Amino acid sequence: CTFTPAYAPGGPAAALQGAIRVDAPSDKNGFDLVERLEERLGRPQGDRYRLSYTIRTESIGVGVTPENATTRYNLRGTVDWVVKNAAGTPLAEGTAASFTSWSATGSTVAGLAAEEDAAYRLMRILADQIVTRLLATAGSFL
Amino acid sequence: QTVDRATLTANQVSVSGDSLLVAQGDVEVQYRGQRLRAQRITYDRAADRLRFEGPIYLTDDNGNFVRAETADLSADLTEGVMNSARMVLNRQMQIAARQMFRAGGRYTQLTDTVASSCQVCTIDPVPLWEIRARRVVHDQLEQQLYFDRAQLRFAGVPVFYLPRLRMPDPTLDRATGVMMPDIRTTSGLGTGIKLPYFITLGSSRDLTVTPYLSTKNGRTLELRYREAFRTGQIEVTGATSRDDILPGEARGYLHASGDFALPRDFRLTFQAEAVSDPAYLLDYGISDKDRLDSRIEVSRTRRNEYISGRFINFRSIRDIDGVPESNATLPTLIGDFTLHRRFSGGPLGGEAGLMFQTHSHYRTSTLDYDTDVDSDDIADGRDMSRASLRLDWRRNWVTGPGIVVSTMAEVSADLYNIRQDATYGGTHSRLHGATGLELRWPWVGGTADGATHVIEPVMQLVLASRDGSDIPNEDSALVEFDEGNLFALDRFAGSDAHEDGARLNVGLSWTRYAPSGWSLALAGGRVFRREDFGQFSTASGLDGVTSDWLATAQVTVPGGLSLTNRALFDGAFGITKAEFRLDLDREKYALSTSYIWLQADAAENRIADTQELYLNGRYALTDTWTGKLSGRYDFEADRATRAGLGLEFRNECLLVDLSLSRRFTSSTSVKPTTDFGLSVDLLGFGGSAKPGPARKCRG
Amino acid sequence: QQANIAFGGLKQDTSLPVQVEADNLTVEQATGTAVFSGNVRVAQGDLKLAAARVQVEYAADGKAIERLHASGGVTMANATDAAESKEAVYTIGSGNLVMTGDVLLTQGKSAIAGQKLVIDLKAGTGTMQGRVSTTFVPGNK
């Protein structure tokens, strides 16, 4: 089997930095996803490749106490994404999926901050999954 | 004005007498979207009539279909009589009739009718349910069906008789009228029936009135009002009840929500929740929420800018160790404003961000010291306001051998004003900064079996200042450690606390993409600190000079399976925290299960370990019967908190949903209850629930 | 515009004399047939027939016309109706007019198209065969 550093000269992801423009977000989750994607892929230099995405999240109560208090929540998230070239032909696509959790045992202020931080971390995990997938497939379209 | 011509095609057309035209052999007439096929048609030009013989098939442009033996219609097919006709509406609802009269292109009257949306097979022609009636009038304009002397039969057995009955035809999706009833039995309310009545108020508003009467003299009236505006919509649901659970008390709940588009891409959303007593939502099966959250928010999101201003009001209806949580000592009114702008680093290059945020929360209690009304050690009446400014910057360099070097920095200034708190009252300020150097060296490779692998070692050195201020930590009390913040400069959720000191974050991930599309991802990581400032509790896994090991494993299969497992364990492989989630969603079956194991942690006021398995699945026993199972088992208390069984029958014409569930939890306000629900829905009327597969006719 | 265009307008008195005019005529004594060609006009009372070529077959006595065989695009018209086709055979004795090949019969506002039209001029009836299509205006407007 052959292994090469992705970003080495001539490597599959050599031209990945700054190559992909992520679609503008419409809500906080999208904003955090785009921020992490731009952290990892660099701010887009041009328009040659466009990444569009659909985010779905679902919050599920777990850790129910005998007194019926919900002490923890799982925030489950999926992102269906596709990278297209200027002509609109899809070059790479996939679905990133994961979950984060937060405890609701503290005060309301702590619970609120924990809930929003869980969403923030989930978007960064899903963005990293997309970047890892791009590293694996960048060689085929960059 | 173009003249609407009707076209007639046939194998043979003969012209005889003064005005008769006889067409024979696969005759077809098309006129204004209606298509009629027959064996023989006689067109009497003088009388402008069409007479049809042989099996006749009439289809009109909105999916209705009529089959008849003979027919005598006006030339434009709008009026006349059809004998032994069978009318099929929207390919779902069938009405067989001895005679069918069409009048004025709008009304169709059928006599001696049998109406059903069930598949009728030649060998056993009795449909699962049918409505027999002396007369049915179908009003195509209003899309309504009016039955005279209607009799509902199940499997041929008369069940119900109604002198007059009106029902929407399948193509109609909104009409005023009674909806299908639900039967619900709970230990608290006894056996009762819900009968929703839907009222359309114009094209953009509607009201649903649902009386719910039950044996243990439960009397409830539930209202749901919805209105759509040009720029948004609102929905308000509420109910008032009297029952034996709290005799003599007027109980009820209200839930309102709305979403509006404002000019310049701003968006207004609001949600209000109120309930008369803590147990109401559970007793009436409305929701499991134990903290009501009413909020109003104006926000705007653009590529490089996020703005949000909001007010939130919390009300806890939760019980802790047998005592209702006191709302006086909880922050119940919260006000936040956030402006976050991202921009290029300019001369520095890379990506930078500036965030300005204000937050304040208010407790109704005015005591400036802590009492044991609640289990925290925060002054009962503490109110707090904060203003924060945070600047962050990050830049990537790709070096020769493919190592991505990232430099990053973050500096934040916080100003606090704390009131009604003897120990922390007054204003505090804090400046905190952190810089980081991250090295990522991803390798990509293919193996003989066609799989692609990505191996990525990551190392990050972080230097952070030491926070000398004595600002109490309220919003960062709950800390999580996962791959989302393994490489974060500051792992605290809020702004009241910042992660101090120097540390080395190390991680390695290996992802394998199989050619068939499924993928396996393993990752691990650990934090090594130069010095432990005791900022983290044991249960977070981040305490000590070296943190717990973070290990994650994930399998995703295209087509709806994702299994994610995350664990924190200390050096001696003692588990601090473990969470497992499996979500499988296929057409024939679905399973969603989660397992959590959490160490007790006083800092997060979790007094005991939490260990719980949750399971929710469905399985198609046959293509019409579906079994459902759900359960929640608390290993610490060593018993189930909730269990549920469900059975659903859904074919092309009937939806029956049986559900039995038991909630074992009990508290001062909530008693264990068993809930049995039965709902029957005749499909094929008024665009109701989606019909299932039609049964196959044997033989 | 008559209120109702009677289909029966095809009725025709077939005992009337038949005149035939054309640019030129060739006669074959042996078979007793005459071939008119070049915008041939045939007339019998209200019935008019035009064709590129009409072959006339005479009865045994050599004087009365027994059958007309028109080809090369035929149009037939009488007081109220008109029809066109590739070929037509008119047997005067039986009053039988058979038009074949992309036949189009137009009567007032309605038209009938088919492959073969058999008209019994004595009875005033006509039958169109082959995948026939016709249009009519409901409501008799």
C-alpha cells in the first residue's frame, strides 16, 4: 500500500488550502461550521470549487432520574455536503455524522452555555470529518 | 375566443340519418382535460348528446376516474347519467354506485353507493371498511362528499349509522370538519376520548378545538391556533383541564411560537411556555420538559457576521431529591447580545475574528448570601452583568514535508458587575490571553483492498495567561471533553472561566473509507499540562497534570447507520465517562439506542453516578404491521424509568395505532402512570396520513 | 349557418346524367374505357368531383358510364359537405362512392379523418374506417 503526506508537494491535498469556497451560512450552526472549515482549509482565494451543505441536528434527552429530571442531552448532528466545480458538476460528496452531549444538572445559565457549546463543538467535529474526507478524495479532483 | 374542440378517435366512424355519428372500436373522446374511452359511442349532433356502451373509462385532469357500463352524457361530458359506475378519487377513494348523475360539471350524484379506499379483490369483495349510503353527492368545486343515510361497516359488519355525513374528498388538504378521534387511557385520567374539530379561518389561519373527556371526570379543552403571514407564522397551543389528579384546581398549559423575517436579513423568533403545575405536561403526555424556556430573539447570520439579541425566561418545574427546584435562586431572566465578525488577517494573513458580547442574568431572590434552599453555593439573590470583547486570529502554513503549521492566538477582556452577593458583589475585570502552535501531518494512502486511509497525528502547544481575578464561575460549571475541544484554546463553555497555563494537546486519528462506502474512524488524544491549577473536576476528565485518555470510535454506513462511541478513561483504564450512540434508520426497521456512564460529580451537582441505557426501535413485522419498542433503564436505580410497546397497522385504507407505555418515575408532583392509546384513521379522506402498501389479491 | 348541419347531406340522386371535362382524353376501344387526365371535372347534379386522372368504364351498351375511377388526389363536394382523398371509385348504379388514402370528410365545423370512406349516396350514409379521428364542438356552437 502507498502512503504519502497529503500536503506534501505533489501530494493529493497540495492545492487544497484556500481552494474551496463554503456556502454562506443561514444560522448559528452554519456560521460555526463555516468558521471551522475556513480555519482548516483557509479563507477561499477564488470560486473554482464550492462546498454546499445541509445541517440537521436533533436533541435527545438521556440520563432521566427516578424523579423524571432529564440530566443530560445528546445533540445528534448530520451534515450532507457536496463539492462542485464552477460548472456545477459534483466532485466529492458525503455525510458527516456525530453527536456531542451536555449536562443539564447545573443552573439555567450553566445549562444554556453548555447547550450552545455542545452545538459549537458538534459543528467543529462535523467540519473536521468533512476535511478528513476531502483529504482522502482531494487527489481525484484537485 | 378559441373554440374548445372535442376530439374523437375510433377504429370506425359511420355517419347516418340526419345527425347521428356512430364510432366503434377503441373509441376515445378527449375534451378539456377529460378523457373517455368506450367500445361504442353515438354522437347525436342535433341533441348534442353522447351515448356510450361497453366498459367506459372516464379520467379527468385532477386524478378522478370513473368506470361505468353505459352512459348518456352531454357532448361536453359535464352532464348526464352513467350506469353501474365506479368512481375513484385521487387514486385512493372508490365509490361504486348503481347510477351516477353528473350535473353542471360540478356536482356528481351517486345512488345506492358503497364508498371505501380499501383494495377490493374479486375473490373476497368485502373491503376492510366501507361506507354504504343511499346517496352521495360529490361537489368537485368544494371538494366535499355529502352522504345521505350513511352506514359505516367494518369487514362487512355495520358499526355506525349517520343520517347525514360530510367528508372532504382526498384531493382536499384543508377543510373545516371533525377529525378522527383518539382514545387514551392513563392511570391518572382514566379512559377518555379526544375529538378534534378543525376550523379553517380563511386561507392563512386555522383553529383546532379538541375536547378530551375521560372517565375519572377529566375534562379538557385544547385549542391550537395557527396563522401564516407574508413574512412569517405563529402557532399557539393551549389547554385548560380539570381532573381528579388535582381535584378542584384549574390546570392547563400554553405554548406559543413564532418566526418572522425582518428587513435586511434579520429574523425574529419567539417561544413562550407556561404551565399551571409541574405535573401537567407529563399527566397529559405533552412533553418531558422539566425547565420551561420562553425566549424572544432577533438574529442575523451572514458569511462573516453573526448578530443575536435575545431575552430568555426560565421556569424550573424540576424536582431534586424530593424538593421542587426553587425558581427564586435560579437565574430566571437572561439577556444576551452577541456580535461576532470574521475577517481576513490583513497583513498577518489567515483568518481573524472579533466578538463583542454582553450577558446579564437576574434572580428574583434578594438575599446576598447562600442558604440551603438550593444545593449550589451561590448567593441566593446574585444578579450579574458581563461585557466581553474577544479577538482571535489563526493562520495555516503548509511546510515542505506536508506538515500544516497553524499559529493561533486569542485575547479576551471581560468586565463584570455582580450585585446582591456579599462575597463577590461589585465590579471585576479580567484580561486573558492564549497563543497556540499546532502541527498537523495528515497522511493519505490506499491499500490493496481498495480502501483509502487517512492518518493524522496532531500536536498543539498552548501557552495561556493565569487569571488572577476572583470572578465566580457560573456559566462554565459544566465541562465536556471530546474531539470538539481537544485542540481548543479554551475548553470552558462560557466566559466566566478561562483555561489557564501551558499545555500540550496531542491527538492521533485514523480513518478508513471502504470502497463500498462505509467508514471506520478511530481517534485518541490526551492533554499534558505543565502545572495543574485545579480548574477542572474529576468527572470532566480534564483534571490533573495529565488529562484522561480521550478515545472515540465511529462506524458510518451509507443508507442510515451511524455508530459513535466516546470514552474518557484514566491511566489505569478506570472509566470516567463513556457514551455510546447507535442510530440505524432503514425502510423495514429502525433502531436508535444510547448508553451513558457518568461519574458522580459534586461540581456538576450530579450526586450519583449516572448509568442509563435508552432504546427506541421499530420493526416491520409484515408490510402492513409494524412493531415498536422503546425503553429507558437506569442501572444506578436498577430499574426502568420508562417502557413502551407499540403496534401500528397501516394499509392503503386504514391506520390503527396502538401504544402502551409505562413511566415509572415519581416525585412529589409526578406519580408513575401507564398510558394506553388507540387511534384509528380512515385513509383516503382529505389528504390525511400517507397510505401504506395495498394488500395483494390472492388468486 | 344552418342550425344543424345534417350528416345526411350526403344523399344524392344517382340517376342524373354525369358530365366529365378534362384537358385531354384517350379512349381504348378494346376495353371500352376512357382515361381523362389534366384537372378533370366530373359533375352529377350537386355532386362535383375533381381529380388529376379519371378512368371511366362504360356499361356494355357503350353509352352509359358504369364506374369512375379517380386517382392522383381527389376532392368531392356537394351542397353541404366536402371530402378529399388519394383515390376514389364511384359506381353509379349502386350509388357507392369509396374514397381511400388519407381521407378527410368536412361537414360544417366538424371534420372526420380516416383511411377509407364508404358513402352510400342513395341512403345518404357514410362510414369511415382505419384509425379514424374527428373533432366536434360540444354545445353545437
